Amino acid sequence: MMSSDTFAFIIHPIDPKKDVSRKWPLVGKLLTEGQINYLSRFFPPVYISEITGVRSVATGKTVTGWFIACPFTPKTMLRLPVETVYRKIVACGHKAESLGARLLGLGAYTSVVGDGGVTIAERLALPVTNGDAYTIYMAVEAVREAARQMEIPLAGASAAVVGATGTIAGVCAQILAREVPELVLVGRRQDALNEVRERCEGGAARVTASTDIASIYACDLILTVTSSVSSVIEPEHLKPGAVVCDVARPRDVSVRVAQARPDVLVIEGGMVEVPGPVDFGFDFGFPPGKSYACMAETMALALEGRYEDYSVGKHISLQRVNEIGAIAAKHGFRLSGFRSFERAVTAEQIAHVRERAHAAQTRRASSL
Ligand SMILES: NC(=O)c1ccc[n+]([C@@H]2O[C@H](COP(=O)([O-])OP(=O)(O)OC[C@H]3O[C@@H](n4cnc5c(N)ncnc54)[C@H](OP(=O)(O)O)[C@@H]3O)[C@@H](O)[C@H]2O)c1
């Protein structure tokens, strides 16, 4: 029997041929990327699957959900007038309402576009969340865990936040400023960076701001979350032994880093283990039972019965981040393993990165 506690989550293609093939293998094979992008403008929202088996460890309650695809890629969303994109996302919301959803989660770029969900929430009877609060919570959690596994004590580490003027990155910077002694904020606009720096004051860190991506070379830990559609971090930007947590979708770290830098650890924002025998009914690229943090926020709110606009807009408070962290932990969501360039990262691989970093550092020291 379907639960009366329900949610829907909007996903969208990032890599058009690969992602369209997940639903329609033949279409993905036959059409070119340009053709898919062109045709996607005329496509209605696409029903993807039913999500079952999400069950709270605290209350035993289960929730049912649906994936709905907005057919636009990030590039299409940036190219089209924002009003056209809003209309498509609102149509996805109407589809969610017709399925019986009581909360709508905005995935990846649908949460970035325009005002971050405010207009979407105004136009729908259904409450909306963009998932940013739990994305922030889990991104910092992933940095802490990756640092632990790479044997980098936070109390002695230098950290950087790239895209620091952004919604997610700005709050991540505020949290990290309390935990590390050195923090570099990197962005494109110095005046906006200075405002973020002011919000980071009062923590443990000496905080500096830079518009030059090369300034991350000094850092042990880098959290990157820009809305750039092309890569921002290249192999030459990273020192041996650096840890990079890339929360952006599409990713900020160039695929060249995976090939050229076996001495650095690049992880995606952190996979979340979903409580209960969850079946997503669709392969979005994660191992069974794991989700992105923004999906987990939507599920956790449904388990908590919080059917309200939760994370909307471009300002997320620390209090919201801590609250969703506590709600999600209570129901059994937790950080569970890392992925790097769409592959699981094993403990052996992390040990290998540590060895390569140590060797590179020794080579550098002896050449000085
Ligand atoms: N993994 C997950 O679960 C998850 C969940 C939600 C969102 N996301 C991803 O998180 C990313 C950011 O989301 P957001 O809501 O924080 O977006 P946002 O508030 O729009 O902020 C984006 C930031 O990126 C900066 N930026 C854009 N292009 C850049 C470039 N070429 N170089 C340097 N900085 C650049 C912007 O700088 P300006 O201030 O100068 O414009 C802005 O500060 C997106 O990729 C989104 O898909 C991931």
C-alpha cells in the first residue's frame, strides 16, 4: 500500500547522451547531443520512476516518492530565458501534484536557476525545497571525513572554498572558518567575497579572499561548489596530498585531474545512505541505497512530516543547516563512502593517494 507521506524529486540530464540513455537507450544512441538539446525544449516533464522503501529508523514510517525529469541540461537552462525554465520546472511540479506528492525537491541545476526556488514555490500549491541545507551539511561532513582518512588534522589544516559567493559555498565557508586555522575564499567578485569574509569572522580561521584560482595551491582541503558549466580546477592548481570535495553539478574539477594527479584525492560531495530497503526504480549513477544530499533532504522532510517550503532562495541560515542535519540523522541518513569521477573510492585507493603524495612531497623537499 502506498504511504500517505509522499514526495517528488526533479532530476535532469547533465551529460545528454549518457543520461537520456538511462531512460531510453535507443534515443540516447541514435540522436546527437545537439539534437537532444534542441528537442528537449519541446519535451514535457518526464515521469521517471516510483521510489519505495524509504523508512525511518526512528519512527518506522515509510514514504513514497517519484523522480520526475526536467528535460533541460544545465547549458540549456542557462541559455533559455529564465521564465521559460521556470515554466518547465513548474510543469514538473504539476506532474508531481498529480501523482500525489506532498513535497517537491529541486535537483541539481533546477535549484540554482533564477532565485533558487522562490518563484517556483510561489507558483505551486506544493511546498518546495532546493536541498541546499543538507547539501551544505553533508559537504562539510565529507570534507571532515576525507581529511581524517588522508590523515590531515583539521586543527592544523589550510582550507579553501571555491565559489564562495554562492549559496552553498558561502555557508560551508562559515562552518569551516570555525574548524581550521587558515581559510581562503575564492570567487569572481572581490566585493562580494569581502562580504562573505565578514560573515566568517569570529571563528578560528584567519580568512583571506582571492579572485585567483591559483591561490588554492597553498591549501590542504578544498571545497568547491560553483555553478560554472565548465571546469574551474585543473591539475596544476593542486599541491600533492590535497583533498578536493567537489559538490558542483556539473563538476568543477577537470577530468584531467583524475588522469594527471594520482597524488590528490578528489571526492564528490559525499554519498548519503538512505534508511530502509529503498528502491529508486531508476539508475541515476549511484550504488543501490545511496543518494545525493539534496534528494536526502526531501526524503528526510517527508519522513518528518515537514511539508513546507524549507530551503528556498539564495540565503540558507546555519540554523537551517543544523536543523536538517539533526532531522536526517534522527531518521537514519548518514554519510556513506566517497565517489570520484563517478566511481566508488576504496580505502586502498586513499592509502595509495597518501603514498603518492608523500613521495611527491619528498621529491620536492630534496630538490629544494
Ligand atoms: N551535490 C548536490 O547534492 C547538489 C545539490 C544542490 C546544488 N548542487 C550544485 O551546487 C552548485 C552551486 O549551487 P548554488 O545553489 O550554491 O549556486 P549559486 O548560489 O548560484 O552560486 C554559484 C556560485 O558559483 C560562482 N561561479 C559561477 N561560475 C563560475 C566560474 N566560472 N568560476 C568561478 N565561480 C563561478 C558564482 O559566482 P558569482 O557570485 O560571481 O556569480 C556563484 O558564487 C551547482 O553546480 C549545483 O548543481 C549540488
